[in-house]
Amino acid sequence: MPEKPIGILGGTFDPVHNAHLALAHAALDRLGLGAVLWIPAGQPPHRSTPRAAATDRLAMVQAAIADEPRFLLDASEVGSQATSYTVHTLARLRQQQGPARPLVLLMGADAFLGLPGWHRWREIFDLAHIAVATRPGFPLNDFTAPLLEEFASRRLHIGGDPAHCRLASADFSIAPAGNIATFELVAGTVSATAVRGLIAAHAPEAALAPLLPPAVLDYIHQHSLYGH
């Protein structure tokens, strides 16, 4: 039996928060994934240098995912001083996983709409599928022309007539790479920037608890991260 698709969730995770976990759980439930591989970035190309040290960000992700055996941690890049380009990450994973196993890059709608600004972005489709998490009532729009072309030609459909069928919620096993699907994420949004601001402002536990996994909040307290 072919191996199940593996989801790829990268980010600075500065800190990892409940929206990250909600996205990963929804992807497991709706996309037929065998696992989600979490990859903390070292030096992200589109963001400033992470506030927390690599060792702390790695430890926080490890704490956040410890209770889900289908969540796996890849520590290959978090300590690197090289820029963490997604296309390089996927090329490394494709070499590790072989040519046949489906890889599914997980991302939010905002990140997907900015995809044409990514390094060698079209090559991503040669290496992986893309699954885009959307919020109910907020369908994808505002495409740039190049991304609209890719979305229209690569999106997965269910049914015979693409004009009347919904986007697929699952089967990435049809190919190792190259397709796009969306899935709804009902959970509210959480901003790592906002979380860091609350911690720096000494927000009460009641304000932070809904935003962060308990183990991550404990780690932040114990190591006095983000100006707490």
C-alpha cells in the first residue's frame, strides 16, 4: 500500500500558538494525511529575525505537539544561518521521502496569495501539493494573474463538471505533487506578533491561555521569553 501523504508545516513559530495547532489538526482530519511534519525556520526570507532563540522555538514546538503521535518535528533548519526558502526545504524532503510519496505544503490563505513573491515559487508545484486553509465565508480571491492561472489549472475537483463541483477536501494520493486544494479552518486567527505584545505587556493568564498551548505558555514563563 502506498504511503499516506505527509503534510509540511513550516514557520518561525515565535511562538507556536493554537492557530498553528488548529491548522495542523484540520489538515490531518480533512486531507487524508498520515502525518504533519513541523519545520521551524532558521532565517525566514519574508520576516525579521525571530525574537526567540532557535533552541527555544524548537523546544516550544516540541512541547506543543508532544501529545499527537502524527505530529513530527524536523529540526534540520531551525539553527541554520542560511535563509529558509520553502523550495529548498521541499527539495530536501523530496530527496528524503523519495519520488512517489505525496508531500502537501500547508499554508494559510494570506500566505498563499503572496506565493508569487516567494523564491522560485513555481518549482514548488514540482515538489509538493499545496493545501490552503481558508476561513468560512472568506473564499480565496484577489489573485494575481500568475497565481490565478496556477490555481485554475491545478485545483482538485470532485465530480465531473469543474464549473459545478466543490474543491476536494482530501485525495492527494493521486500524485506526489502538483495540485492545490482548500480546506476550511473554523478556529479563530491568532497572531504571533499579538501574542508577543501581550506577553511583553504582562497580560494576565486569562488573556494568554486561549491563544497558546499550556505547555508552551509554561515554557515561556519558565524561560522569561518575550519580555515577560
